[in-house]
Amino acid sequence: MDWGSSSFLRLLLDNPDDDDRNGPPPGSPPTMTFEGPWFTTQIIMSGTIGLFSFLVFSYCRTRWPILFAPRTKLKGFSPHEAHAHQAFFGWILPTIRTSEFTVLQIVGLDAAVLLSFYKMAFKLFSVCSFFALTILMPINWMHNKELGDDEDWGDDTDDWPSLFGSTLSNRPLFRIASFAPNGSTNGTVPNPDGSNWLDLISEANSYLSLYLIFTYLFTLLALFFIYKNYRRFIRSRQLYSLELVHSIPARTVMVSNLPRHLLGERALAEYFENMDLSVESVTLCREVSSLKRLIDKRTEALLALESAWTSYVGNPSAVEEYDPEASGGPLVDVESGPQQRLVVPHRPRPTIRPRWFGPKVDALEYLETEFKDIDEKVRKRRLAKFKATPVAFVTFEKMSSAQVALQVVHASAPLRCKTYPAPEPRDIVWSNMTPSQLNIQTRDVFVLGMIVLLFFSWIFPITALASLLSYTEIKKTMPWLGRLIDSNDKVRAIVQNSLPSVGVISLNAFLPFLLEALTYQQGYRARSWIEYSLLKKYFLFLLINVVFIFLLASTYLQLVYELANFPAKIPEKLAKALQAGKARNFFLSYVILQGLGIMPLQLLNLGVTIPRFFRLFVTRTPRDFAELNAPPMINYGIVYPQSILMFVITMLYSVTQPLILIFGAIYFGVAYVVYKYKLLFVFYKPYESQGQAWPLTFVRLIWGVMIFLTFMTGFFLLQNTYASSKLSYIITILLIPLLAGTVLWSWYIEKEFKPLSDFVGLSSVHEVERGQESADVARLHEGHPVTWSQRSGTVVGHRSDADYSALAILIREDMLRMMTLFTSHPRMNAPIIRNHP
């Protein structure tokens, strides 16, 4: 932190007119190229990490399935064909061949939507790579070889080129050299003496009209693939909902901000029935904080009793008469009378001193009595009446009635009687059902302030990382590292290219934990809502901290001042900053590391495996082991932002650094395989959100396309600045229709497709309610048969009607009962594991 603080303060306080500072301000992007074999070094380092992770995973997968395939240990799990192969590499092809409709039925719509996004991006960048390999790179190679014979280009040490003379004007009209030589701060033209194949195929200096064509081509391809994926999502969303048309979650609506005259089950039911919407049940949420405190105490007493019994009888049990198959009852039967005391031979029963200086008593009997006393208090407290809150769940007799109730305005006053699709019971954050609207709005303001503060605090480490890219800054801040860089080209490549990539990825890995903690304080009433709010915040942070890292690391206050006074120069400033100092080489190395190294590394589940190893030393009871071995939950709010950022970076440099397209395609191809395996074998999701991550992803993908077009606009404008050519003005004007068309197209698609993302077509719903199964649903069942036991037992939508009825009764009796029965797991969202110790 001291290093980052000093770099940032020096950035603000240093005098740029000092004699010893002829270069750019400290903390600026590098004023030299990435010297040394940085590309080869990055490929080797990333490939080594990825290959090692892949081989270790393939070896460990069948030997420790509790770590690498914990989903197969769920109680009642029935393996699908994809789960049946045990060969060393036998998991790859079955995983790839498993259709996304099968994934939809086994894991859920949220998982299918994520995989569809990865497949869409892989296809897009594969097609773009084909055009880049066959057209763009060969032209760059041929033309840059020609420019290598031009004697008018500056040498390696030039920060900016001299004004080009008559040599440039003699070149053909549609061929124009870019604005700086290779090796300079913003160079794009290779140095004749030091040209290498990477520079020759990547330098955007050939035909401006060609780059305009490729800008149009890549933009139209991106919009086409995004459109096709949106259509595919809507079809899956509608089919998935129609399959569950008779389920209780599909027929339930959550109503918030109820007026006083509707704060009653009967009044609210009559309100909807007067609109000819038949109501099956109404459940008002109650203020049950006092009950929850008692339940928490009871949970603590239960855990303490379990720990005491484990210490006495052992785990596995040392009692000879103990039969683990026959003992499936509760630990304590509060309905029965005194039980016969169990005595383990040659082992004294544990004792406890309840009070200081008091006598010791039998620990098991004392804890059992304490548990029964608290349980009795809970029973009595449940008989009391609780204050109603302005939130209710209304279950209709038909899904069509629920869809109508969701899509109409229920009150003339704003923010009154708002209806939402009801989250599944295990998705609900029950503690956030009771706060008032004013309380939630106050939380929003507080969290917004904390996020702004966090953003400005993140500038210090980002500035420190950007300083690693500047050789001059390294020499000033850490002379010992500068001497180490001078000693070896490979060390220079690692420090100035690989190390910043690893640093940025590692630093941003801490962000989700901070942002998620803040998001929980906002009062969202569903865990899926929290995930998607985290998705928005995390992506915005990544976009600023990674894509604009060079803007933040340069003269920050001066940049803000210039953009505030000259907003028309935003495209030019963006292009200059992202082209400066071989920024595109940094982003290429970033994509290489993510695709070849980090993504395969995720197969090892280090974020789960390492903490689990340390928890193993403090795990004692059977319940503790069940929790330890439970499949991890996937958080889409963390997964999506990283992948969307890779999409944005790959699009951003697709023309000026076409090699990035190949590694972008590799990233999404590897991500598809990795996450498909983890969704089928590893992750456990106790609730579904109907694929609502895709509409959010769509908006941010359009952001990426717009940033790409803004960058290319600035790129063409810079050609005019440094090449004195009127052609760049013409090219820029020709780019405006594409920019405007993208904005209008995205607005139209959002307007037309968003309702189908949130709701289900009434005509299809009525068909299914009449018993006329949709043709698409029938084809789904015929083409992708999945048995009921293979379906996601963790998704409420896949439960039977009997389960729904039982669950509805539990909710109506007590909103917290389903998670507090002492005979079940006292902690929420813990799946039932079989074959645990």
C-alpha cells in the first residue's frame, strides 16, 4: 500500500518541468515496449499452468469424487450418461456431447443460459478469427514488411513520430501508415531492424478502409450472434416455464408495499378475486424477529449437544450396538419421556460446569434438557400473533392468473402494491422481508456511498500495478527490481507483462467478497437478486479497473479536467490511452493468461479445496462432515462479470490486435467445457432464477460493442492527427451510422425481447392448462429424455405436486418453519449428502 500511495501522490505532486523528468509523469503507461520474449514467455507460463491443472484434475477426478464430483454424492442422485465415464480423459467428450436441453433439465435454466453464452462467444470469436487469419493478418504482414524499407520512420527511442513528409503523401490513397513507429510510446509501425512476426501481423497500419470494413464486419457479427442467443434464451425460458405450469412457484406472486386496507389474507384474496383471478392461498409475511432469536438459540443448543455426543461415542461411533443404517431418527425426541442412559464401556460420560464455581453435571443430560427447554419456548412463541408486514405471497389456482397479476398496475399511487414473480422459498432472504421501504432506501444510499469510496480507494493498488509496466517508474520506486530487469530479457518480460496480468487478476479476485457483503446490506429479498446486483457492480469495477487501467494510471486529474471541458474528445482520449505504451500487448497477455492458465485452473476448485483442507482439522460431528463435503454453490454474480469482461477486451482489440481473437475464442471454448463439467458434477444450486442473468448480460455485451466502436472512432481520428490525412475524417464519418444503428438496434431488441424474458406467453400457458402439451415441450421430452430422478433435486421447480403442497402448508403455518425444524439441518441451503463419514 505504501508503494501504491507513493506512486499516486507522486502522480499528483511531481513537477513535470523538472530537469530530470523529460518523459511522461510518474505512473503513466510505459514509455517503452515490452522488451524480451514476452509473448513466448506468457504462452509458456499460461500453458504450463493450464496443462498442469488439467492433468492433476484428470488424475484426481475419479480418486476423490467428494472433491471433484460432489454432486454425484447427493442423496437420491441418479447418474446420467455424462456421469458414467471413469477413464483418465473420459470426462471430456461425454461432457461436450451432453446437450444444453439435458443440462436444462438436470441442472436448471440458469446453468443452460451460462453455457449458451459461452458457446455463443466461442462461435463469434472463432468466425472473427477465421477472417483475421485469412485476410487481416496476411495484409498486415505484407504491408508492414514493405514499410520496413522506409527510411523516414523514427528510431526506437522516439515517444512520438516526427511529422511525416512527402513520402507518406506519395503512398496510395487507401493505404496509410499509422501514427507512431514500433518501439515508441504509441507505436504501431514496426522497427525495420527489430521486426518480429507478432508485430507484423498485429500492427494496424495498412489500409484504413480495410479496418473500417472489419469494424463493420466484427460489429455486425457480434450483434448477429447476440441476437441469435437472445432468441435461443427466450425459447428455453418459455419451454422451461411451460414445463412447470402447474407448480406452486409458477402460480405464486410476491406483492410488496401493500396499503393498510390490504394487510390481511382475506382482504388481499378478495382484491384479486374481484378481478376474476382465482386465488388458492394468501400468506402475509410476519414480523418474527423474536421467534428467530429463539430458533437461533435452539440451533446453537442442538449443535452443542451433537458435539458432546460425538466426543463421547466418537465418529464413527465406537458403540458396538450402534447401527448407522438403522439410526435415522432425531437426536432428541421431545415428544417422548425419559430415555435409557447410554453408557460407553471404559469411557466416562462427559461433564460440564454450567456456572462458575458450581458443581459439575452430566454434559449430555444438561445439554439435552437445555435444548428441550428452548424448543418448548419456540413452540409457545409460535402460538403467538405476529405483526403483519406489507409483503405477501399470493398463490393462484392457475398460472395464467399469476401472469395477469404480474403485468398490470395495481395502484394509482407510485411504489404501491408492486408485484414480482415470487422467488423460490430457498431463494428468499427472510430477514429482508420485514424492513420498511424507507429503511431499504436508506440502505441503498449508504451502500452507494460505500461503493464510491471503495472505487476511489482501489485507485491506489491499481496505480501501483500500472507502475510495474513503466520501466522508468520501476527504476525510481524499486531500483533493485530495475537492476534485475536489466540482467535478463525473460525477467523483463515476466515483470513488465506477466506479473501485471497476474496482479490485476489477483487484486480483482478480492472485489466480489467486498461487493457481496455490501449488496447483502441493501435489503434485497432474494439471493438471486443479490447475485445479479453483484453482477452489475462487479462488472462495472472490472471494466474500469482493467479496461481503463491505463486511463486511471495516467495523469488522473488532468484527464478528468480535459474530458469535462472537451467531451467531444472522449473517443480520441480513449483510443490514445488504450493504444499507448503497447497497452494492447498487455491486454493480449491478459487474455492469454485467462484462457490458457486461469480457466483450466478452475477445474481444481482451489477456492473450495484449500479452505476445506483446513476445516478438516476442526470437523467433528456427522453434520459438520456433511457440510464440509457438500457441493459448493455457484455464484453467477462472480462468474458472469469476468467472462463479459473478456468479451469486451476481445472485441475492443479485435481490429488493432487481431491475434487476441484466437485467444478469446480459446478462452470461451475452455470456459464452456470447464463450467459444463462443474455444473453437471460439482455445483449445487438450491434455487432457480429463470435465467435472468442473460438480459443483464445482453446489456453489458452491447456496452462492449459500443466501447469498441468508440475506440475505433478515436483510432481513426488519431490517424488524422499524426498522419495528416483527410481520409480519417471520411472514415470516421462512415463509422457514425454503425454507431447510431447499434444504439437503435439494441434499444429495439431490449424493448421487444425483455417482456418475453420476464413473462410467459398467455396463449401457451392456456394450452398447457387445458392439457394440450406444447409441441416444443413434447419434442423436448422426446429428443432429450431425462428421468425424474436425474432432474435437479435442488431446484424447487422440479419437485412433485405433493412436495409443493407440503411446502405451501409449511409456509402458511410459519414462514421460517421449513428451515428451523430441529430434526433437519439447522443451516439453510445445505444439501443432503450420502456416504459421508
